[in-house]
Amino acid sequence: MDYIAEGFITALKLLARGDPETYSAFFTTLRVSSISILASMVMGIPLGFALGYYSFPGKRQIRAVVDTLLALPTVVVGLFVYALVTRRGPLGILGLLFTIPGIAVAQTILILPIVISLTATAVSNLDVRFRRTVSTLGAGSKRTALTAIYESRFGVLAAAVTAYGRVIGEVGVSMMIGGNIKWHTRTITTAIALETGKGQFAMGIALGLVLLLLAFVVNWILQIVRRVR
Amino acid sequence: MYEIQNLKRRYGDGFTLDIPSLAIEKGKAYGFVGPNGSGKSTLLRILASLDEPDGGRVLFHAETAQPREPSRQSKQQDRALVTMLLQEPYLLKRSVFENIAYGLRVRGIRRSLRSRVHEALMMVGLEPHTFSHRKWSELSGGEAQRVALAARLILTPEVLILDEPTASVDRVSAQLIRETIRTIRHAHNTTLLIASHDTTWLHGVCDEILKMQEGRIVGSGEENIFTGPWLPAPDGLWEMNLSDGQRIRALPPSEMIPHLTENAVALLDSTSIIVTTERPDHVSAQNILSGMLAHLYTFKHSERVKLDIQVAELPMTCNITRAAARSLGLLPGLDVWVVFKASSLSWQWVEIGIGE
Amino acid sequence: MKKLRCSVFSLTLAACFALCALIPMAGNAGDQLLRMATTTSTDNTGLLDYLAPAFQRDTGIELQWVAVGTGKALALGQNCDVDVLMVHAPEAELAYVGSGYGAKRTEIMYNDFVFIGPKNDPAGIRGKSVNQALNSIARDKALFASRGDDSGTHKLEIQLWESSGLVVPDRESWYIQTGQGMLPTITIAEERNAYTITDRGTYIKYEDNKKGNPPLIILVEGDDSLKNQYSVIAVNPENCPSADYENALKFIDWIRAERAQKLIGDFTMLGKQLFMPNAR
């Protein structure tokens, strides 16, 4: 139990004296997660909106598939992406393995279902009165769609927060595709895996606390944005 | 304004709407009454272009003389002229100001938004500086409905459609909404289509009242309203005295709310009245009243005629078949007798507005 | 006005994220890069952290390595995802080269394996030979932790069971197959008060982690069958044209040369030498 307390103290020490390995892992995490969040939202929000807003044949089946993908274990995604980006694989020529862009691509695949599903839910939760109200005030179909996205913004924000939490704390994908290479693709989570594997539990806790600190700061900023609106 | 031909709307096996023909004239106010599920909301939504009919046509004539079918593009333009207030208050998740300004912004209007929104707020009795910046979640039901109304009024529609505007709303807001609608009716000559259970109000605002039942219009069902005072008679019935000594007698309501007896209002459906030209002798009805036929109306959509009969100081509306009118040889100015049972009257408590 | 402020704020936030995404890594674009796959136990000793800077200074090549199980390291080489391997599973290595996946296999250093276990030694294996020790463990059904992951260490362990005349106790309840690296396996053995086999390098690292007072101590050592030979293998360019064969060869030449070999010999922890250089 004392490694938890030790972990707290170690965390403070690492941050205070600017431990280079910790900061390297920190910025790697920040960098990778930022890319994957941006990419997944750029792709996922429009797709999720279409899935929730429009009616088309096969809509329910597609929704079921997307929701199933929510349960994908990270290691499975990692294996799948490895098969794609290994030198022998179809995308091998891109040289994504063991690089930060490679991790970002894999993480984007991981959280895309989250963004799509939660956005679709937010949009489909719009009251039927929404369309009637907006229509009777003069909005055409394009305008209605745009207003619908804006009306669902709280749900979409929740989707972003959920996706961010998932991506920041995942290990399976980062390990498989990143390779946990020191200074280069070692994220906080893979560093934690390494340290706990070595039996360095206090260090693992310390890094975990650093990660939580990052997550807290980001969420705090998002709360401010929410209130401003 | 509207010309409806053979309008049908299906729901499962049956019809939600089945209206062979109906005409809505510009500048008039129409009330729609009827039990829940009679198709009022569906009809109003179709007229507001929010729903599609399954059969038949709805022709909409705007300011222009030519009647045209609502095509997709003209539907868009038409909506700017027609707007509908939904039954339950519903606002977008934004500030009051933005909710009201939405319709204008959609039309690309950006100038003088502030003044126009403030004007709309004042029209519905909400103080602009207090309410402008409130969020949708910071309003009571009545306030929300008034904001919704303001959002529509700001568009100066040619046709304003209201589906039970005072139903889910507190008393004060209901009163304000009623007054606002009465005002704009006279100010802008807006065509009004109102569905409501509040028959007293409808009678005050509307030129014509249409009664609906199971998707059909069952004649221009008008109800006679006898405001009383109603006093209990020795034999257990209630009576209302008229100026010429005649009396209307009614079976008292089954459920009584004692302290509201003075405010009891009796309703008599115009189709429950028998009209004769000679005083009938052997009838069981309690009410045999003498009056004069003032007006006689026919309607395009019905095989019935409406009679305005003056009984003492009361104008009474009777609704009988054309055949009956013909066989009686009715002419305006004729002395007639109106006959109806004491049990034909229903009750409404004006104070709280609970329908019977 | 308020709306403008919101939009500006949100855009700034988005820009921040985008910027984070584009921070150029603390990498030297000019330097050359050599990718290596090695085992977790090798990596855990810290040897590569110690050698890599010297290699970069001497050759200008930056060494990046992933630490995985032996099986995966070999697979990565086969899939052309890395340029050079540093592993310690001689039989598998020879087969690998024979199959044409590896080239220029060069032995560089060795250490040995040791049996470790709880201080109270419940099965009484201290000082015995490998054969005797394993038989005692099997007879007493003493808890034994195995790598269970097809690594060099694991393959050696299997060999030892077989050469002691025993069947690999795969389904026995006292046989704990962790499926993980050496240090995690030692951690689990410690937790369960079990015996296990480990390479000395990792054991010294473990000792160091426990600040010189580890719950598990060395009980059997010195047997000939416990030798642990490390080699480097270049990924065969015939199999992988995209592999950086030139720099792989440079690494091999560097590590078998006198300077690197001396560095290896000087690498100590708790005053103990972890690896014996033996490049020829």
C-alpha cells in the first residue's frame, strides 16, 4: 500500500525537477491524443450526425455494428492495425509502424466508433418538435441540419470528452503500434506498463497521477467552454 | 386562402382525417373544437406544411390571386407566410433572444434585430431587458410558450396556426396569450386557425367554429353558451331567467363544485335543438322557447344550415339539416319555436376552465 | 459580442490541439536511424540505454529499439519492421538464419541463468544440480513460475525439464505460466512465493530494484546447461529489401569491436557485472 503514497511523492518530484523522461512521455501522450481526437472528430461527427439524423435502409444494422465496435479491445485494434502497417502489409510503404503518426492512426480507429455512436445518439434524441419548430420558422433542409448539430452540441461535447478519456488512457494500441520506444513513442501509459512490469509500482502510480492531471486540466477547460456557451 | 379537396390522412387501418372539402378565407379566424384524437392537430399541421396528406389536395393561395399547389420551393416561401405554434412549449437550446431572432436570421435579416425582438417580447408581455438574455432552461412553461409565440409573431405571418396555445400553460400566461392573439388579429388582419378546448375564448375571437370528430368536420358545430346566473329550482333542475319571462331549464351537473355554482356556464350544442314554426303540444322537452329567426346560413361543406334565432335577449345558434329547413319553409323574420331537453345542456366552470 | 468571444475561444482551443499535434519531436532530422528488436529482459537491464549513446557518438546513427518477447522480435524481423535483432535463443536463431530471415549472426556476450526462489527454500533445492532441483520441485509440487511465452528463457526452461527426464508440467496447478516478460514473471513469483528461472542480468536488476534486499534469492547456479548466449542478427536484405542492412552491419561491427566489448564488460549494477563479452 505504501507505494501509493510513495507514488504521490514521486509524481511531485518528477514534475518539479522536470524529469526529462516523464516530460517526454507526457508530450508524446499529448501529441498523439491531440491528433487522434481531432481526426476522429472531423470524421466522426459528420458520420454520427448522418447516422442519427437521416433515415435510410440499413440504418439500424449500421447502428448495431457501430455500437458493437465500441467494445473492441485495444489489443485487437492494435493487431489489426499492425497487420496493415507492417512492412509486409498493404500500408507498409507508409512507414507508420513505431511512429507517432502510426499510433495516432490506430487510436483514431479505436475511438471513431465512440464519436460516431455518441453523436448519433445525441442527434437522434432531438425531439420531433425540433424539426417542426425549426421548419415552421422557415428553415430549409440544409439549415435544419445545421441547426440540429448545434442543438445537439452538448451531446457532441460529451462524445468528445468520452473519446478523449478513452484515448488518453489506452495502452494496447500505443504498445503494439508505437513499440514503447524511449524518447520517441513512449507515452505515459506505455511507460506505466513498463514500470509496473519491472515491479516499479511507485513509479507506475506516479505516472498515473501525471496522466490524471493532464486529463483533469483538459476537462476543466472543456467545462469552461461549456459554461461560456 | 386555403382550399382543401378530399383531404385524407391515414393511420394504420383507419383515417386520421377525412375532409371532403373545406375553405379557409383570408383574414378570418377559425376555431377548431373536438375531443382529443379528432384530428385537429393533424389538420393544422398539414395546413402548416409540417405534415403531408395521404390523399387529396391542399391548395394555398397567398396574396396573389392564382391558386397553386404547394411545390417544394413554393412550400418554402409559403412557410414564411404561415407559421404554427405547437401544443407544448418548445424552445431551441439557446437564449430567449436567439430563439425569437431565429426565424429572421434564417431569412437573412440581420438589421435591427434587437429592436424587433424587443418589440416581439413586449407583445407577449415579457420585459425585454429581463428576459432577452435568459436561457431556454430558465423559463417557466408559460413564459416559454410566450417566447415561442413571439418567435412566430416577429415573422408577421399571413396565417397563424395555434394548436391548443393555452393548454399546458399557467393562468396568467394563458390570459396574456389570449389577449395578444386578439390584438394581432385586429391589428394585422392575420388569418387565424386555432384549436382549443377553451370554447369561451374561441367564441370571442373566431368568426367561425368548426367541430371535428374522428377526422371529420361534423358541421359548423357551434355551441350556445348560457352564462346564467343559474339558480336551483324547487324541482331539482336549474333555471336561467330571460328578460321576457321565459326560462331555460337544465339538468344540474352530475359533479358539483359548490362554491362555483354562480360561475357555472351551460353549453348547448346547436344540433341538439329542434326548430318548429308552431308551438308543439305534446313533447317531453322542458324547454319550449319562442323567438325570431334572424339569420340563415348555408355552408359549402355541409348538408346542414345554421340558424341565428333571437330568443329574448339571447342569440341562439341552431343547426339543422337543409331538408328540415326547406320543409319548415324557414325565412328570416319568421317567428319560430326552439325546443330542447333539459338534459341536453352540458356544463363548464368558467373560473377554472375545466370542460365537462 | 458574447458570441464572438465564444468563437474566438473555441478556435484558440482547437488551434492549441492542432499545435500540440505538430510539435516537432526532439528528434534530429539529420541523424540516421537504425531500428532494433530485442527482448524485454535485455531492455530491462538498461544495457541498451547505456550503449546507444556511445554508438551514436561513434557512428552518427541513432539506435531505436522495441522490447518484446523473443518470438515477436523474430517475427518483427521476418516482417521487415526492424533492421537488426538482439536476442538470446541460439536454437531458434540458427533456424531463423537457416530459413533466410536473418544474416550475419554474431555472438556478442553471455551470461547465465539462475534458479531463484524464496529464502526459506521449501523444496530444498539450494546447491543442487539442475536435474536434482527440478525433480525436487516436481516431487514436492512446489510453486514454479514459468515465462510461458516462447521466449529464449522459456525455451531454455522447457529444455531443462526434458533433459531432467521430466514432462513439462503444463497443466499442473503448481506451474504458473505468466506469459509475460522476465521482470513481471519474477514479480509474480515473488508474490506467490514461487521458484523461477531467470537470466542473471535481469536478476541483478531486480536486486537493484529491491535496494539490495530481494525476497527471492539465487539457489542454483553454475550448471553448464544454464549458459545464456546473446547474439545480434541483421535482418536479411534478400527477404527485406527495405531493411537498412548497411547500418545494421555497422552496428554489428561496432558491437563486436574492442571498444563496445569493453563497455559491455564494464556495465555493472550493485557492483556486479551483468554480461560477459565474448565476441570473436
